[in-house]
Amino acid sequence: MRESVTRPTPDRWSDLDYNALQVILRRRSGLVFQPLRRIAIEGAANRVMRNVGLQSPEAFLPLVHEDGAVFDDLMAEVTIGETYFFREQSHFSLLRRTIVPEFRARAAREQKFRAWSAACSTGEEPYSIALTLREENVPCTVVGTDVSRARLGAARRGEYRAWSFRGVPQQTIARYFTRSGDDYLLGGDVRRDVEFRYLNLASDHYPAMSTGVWGMDLILCRNVLIYFDRETIAHVAGLLLASLAADGWLLLGATDPPLHEFVQCEVVRTDAGLAYRHLRHPGKPSVGSVAAILQHLPSATAAPQPLVPAAPAPQEVKVAPTSTASPIQHPVSKSDIGRSVADATPTNAYTNRDYEQTIELIAASALAGTATPTDVVLGIRSLANLGRLEDAGRACAAALDRFREHAELHYLHAVLVAQAGHLEESARAAKRALYLDRSMIVAHLALGSALAGSGDSDGALRSFAASERLLSAMTAEALVPGTDGEPAGRLLEMTRVQAALARRVDAT
């Protein structure tokens, strides 16, 4: 009998295998690498191969092409995750001295500042935004996105070492962090201002309410575009600009290419370098005009992106969502010690953006037979907010078997299947929600988006018109049900943008 031999992971790849890897990365993410980086890319691939127990590129390449978790791990390895608090101080000075005063001058009194840290790595950048806005007494919602679920898991924990605080004043560290040995834990109040979500800038669909990425007053996307080819840079640049609010600001890194070479936009020279905004036309409506925003939106008839199966961070134990088990199990963080039992309700946990605890509490109530439809909705939303869309979809389908007359469950089903590219099923689910509740604004929007994506511009316009009528009857500051706290004025702006896009597609 031949003795089995375990082949070691190769130090160097063949030209054929390496070229195949480059093709996969370029097609799936737009990443391109210079020849000088070949050794580094091969080393990154070898590390991921060892983690999944493979020794040959021939066995590894199909997983990169098909497996969401392996692809994500490789993306994390081949892109630089180096970050620290308040990196590029000039950007935070611009935020304090220019962007925040401008926001205060135009925004409603209760409106939250919305910011997005694209490719946020382990969270130092979005937390830096939240800390800056807290120092300025500006209520905020900050979204951090990345393609590495491991990095996102670390970001949610909010624990850092001294190396993450290069140049940060000691009084700032002492004010917001609790030290335990070599670890520094960010306070829960600040952590609750930041949501972390999985997003592939090159392939996922945004701006979209379902991803939380839309209507941003500030976007930081620093040292990311340098990895993309020209076609992908133009694509991503257009989507970033489309994700801005009417008067929002987009800031890139010093090494990123200038965007005006790829898309139409206003270039603002600041002390922090170039900044980008929606194009202004003298004598025409300002950046708030629908036309200025539309030129950066993707076509409503574009083929939907396939859903990438969600994979848990290493700290998670993946369990299928059922009535007897929690979909997510996490160790209790240090900031949770001492939390009163009275606060441990699904609603409070969800309000505090503790999505893991929300799911655990709802799983416990389901096991006891006391879970309500409202609880289930919060659980599904929590799964989706954690980027676990497949689990959220399965949980929603199971809930609909039990609570068929609950309109919000049908709406969530519409959103989740739309993310998977099933637009006809999304439209049917949104119609079921509206049959149960004609006043549900978010269901009108979901139906309009599904119909527009399916090419039914007339139907989409009717849905957007219904949404606009309902929103116009509300005050601009009023929070719209089902949106996790979005004001009617901002949602009305987004509705009009979507309607104008549907008209443009219909005209062509």
C-alpha cells in the first residue's frame, strides 16, 4: 500500500494558478495587483489555504470562486487593514470646523448626522467619527462596513491595544476607554452609535435602505480605490456619490485616485486635501436636486447581484435559527457586566444596537413560548444588521408560517428576497404587507424598488407616489415607522430620487 504523503503549501504558485487567482479576484471584486506584489499575494493565499486545511491551489481556487467565507478571508489578507484612531487628523479637523457647522445650519433640530466608514477594518475609523461628533454634541448614526467578517467581529467588541492610539491624547483615552491589562475597552455609549455591516464595495448593491448605506452626510473611503481597476473605480465612485445626502461630503485617502477623472462631481480643495460632493450647476437647483443625484445612481434595470452566503466571525457559533437555539452565541463583553436584569429586554437591547443580545433574548422567549411577533421582527432585523442575511431570511420564512397576518414580517421578507435578487417575489411580499396595512410607507418603497428593478416603471411610480403622499403628510422631523429612526424629510428626499430614476428609465 502506498504511504499517504501530505503536501506542504507551495511557497510559489505556478503562473497558471496565479493568473487564475487574479482573474477571480478581478471579476468578483475589481482588485488588481502590480507584478511586484505577487509574492505578497501568494503568501496571503497560502495563509488562507492553511486556515481551511488545503495544500494545493487547484483545490483552493474553486472555494475562492464559490465560498463567501474563503473569499472574504482572502480579501482581508490581500488588502491592508492598517488603521488607528483619528488617522489623518486633517479629515477630523475638517469635520469639526466645516462639515458639522454646515450640517447644523441646514438640518432639523432632531436630525442625526449620518456617516459611513467604508472598508472600516477593525473599527478605529468609525469610532473616531463617533467620538468626534460626540465631542461636538451632534447626535449621530455611524455605519462601518468591510469585506472581512473577522475584522467586523473585532470592531464590534471595541477592544484595542495601545498601538491603536498613536497620537491620541491621554485624556481622550481616559474619558472613553476602560483599561484592563494591555486592553482598552471602548464605552458602550459610543459603541451604540456605530453599526457594523458586511459590504463589498465592488459588487454589493447600494445605496439601499436594507444595507443602511444611503443619505450620508459624510463618507470616509480612504486608501481603498487604489486596489481597483479603472472600470471598478468609476463604478464605486458613482455609488459612493449616490450614497451621499444632498449636501454630503466624500473624503478619500491621499493615495486614492482623483474622482473627477472618473465621474462628474464637485471637487472641493480643503486643508485636508480634495473632497467630493454632488455636482453644482450655477443657475440651476443646488446639490439637493434630483438630477444631480441621479447621474450617480445605478440603473434600475441592472441585473441584481447574487446573495453571498453570510459566514460568522470566528467568535460566533453558527446555529440555524430555531425556536430552541440562539442563532448567535457570544461571550459577554466587559461592558455588559453589571447590566441590570430590568434592561434585558429585546426592545432595549435592539435600541442599544446590541443585536447579539437581542437574538439571544428572543431565542430564550421563543423556547419559553412567550415570543411575540414584535420580538420576532426585532430578531430578524438583528440578524440582517449583523450581515447574516441567509439566517434572517430563514427566520423570516419560519415566522411567516406562524404569523401570517403580520404586515411587517411580509415587508421584511420583501427586503430580504430583494437582496438575493428575487425581485418578483419581493414585489409579491410587499403587496401582501400593503394588503394588511396600506399606510406602511416602507412597504410602498420596497414595492417600488422591486418593480423598478423588474422593469415595471409605471408600477414603481405608483408605489413611490403613494409613499410620497404619506411622507408629505408627516412633519420632516417625524420618525417613519419601520426605518429604525429615519426622519420623514430625509426619506421623502430618497423617495423622490427613486421616482425620478424610474421616470428616466421609462423615458429611455
